[in-house]
Amino acid sequence: MWPQKGLDFPDIQHVINYDIPAEIENYVQRIGRTGRCGKTGIATTFINKNQSETTLLDLKHLLQEGKQRIPPVLAELNDP
């Protein structure tokens, strides 16, 4: 089970998500553990084609907004 929102774990440098939550806000909450107090870190998330296209598009937009690298599998998704 993932820690409840609001808990603080200092000095986390890498978060690995073995799944992506359906709600992108929960994804942001998870990866935010690496970016506390001006620090940076790495978030690795495993995705597959069984994810809903809506969730994958939300992830693509989030990465674009953050000026992050867009993986090819997300880059080829077209917005409706």
C-alpha cells in the first residue's frame, strides 16, 4: 500500500512505480516524493498498452508541461 498523502520521507532520490494510477493527480503525488524542498530526483514508471488511453494522454500532457522527455509510446498517442 502506498503511503498516505501528507507523509514526508526526506532524501528520496528515486521513485519506482510498478503501475500508474488511473488518476494523474495520484501519480503526481507519488513522484512528488523526489522533489521536496527544491531537491530533484528520478521517477521511473512502468506502463503498458492495457492502461486506459485517457491516463496515458494525461501522463503525456504532464510530461510536456514539465518539459520532460516523452517516451515514444506516449509520443505516438494522438489527442482526440
